[in-house]
Amino acid sequence: MTATASETILDAPVDVRFTAAGTPLAVRYDGRVWAVAAEPLHWFTRDSWWETQRTVPVGIGNVLDIEHWRIQVRLGASASALRTFELRRDPQSQQWLLESIGDS
């Protein structure tokens, strides 16, 4: 990913709350709760296992698909400006990372 002038690259751990349907509802980052304010975008990429040389036991499950969400958020229930958060979760982790923050 290439950062633009209005984007900050972080890779910071965050807590994500999901709806019953599995879409992000809110993100806790830096002690604040950011509410999702628009329809999120969801996609997967593949881990370059040949570069990381990770090995796992046979039958462990999917260890290649990296999950991503791009969400527009605002601080709490306020009318603050929208920000764009890009979230990532690696296949062998339950921890979500805030990959970047951009201006919407």
C-alpha cells in the first residue's frame, strides 16, 4: 500500500465490534470509540507464504487469506468529520490491526 498525503500508516491493534451479520459496527482505537457511518467494503488478499516461509501442520485450515475492511467512521455518535479506516486481520490471528487512517 502506498500512503497519500492525507493517509497515516499505523498497523495498530484495535478492538472491532461487529453486527450479528458480521459487518463492523464500531472500532476502539486510542481509547476512543469510532462508529461506522457508511456501508463498509470487505475483501480478502492472499499471504505471500513463499516470502514469509511460514509452515503449519496439515489440516490446520485456511492460513493464506488475509481479511480486510475499509470503513468510514466518525467519533462516537457525534457529527464529527468522516475518516476512513482500513482494517486487517491475518489468518492466524484474532487481533484486528488498524492498517491506515485517511480523510474521507
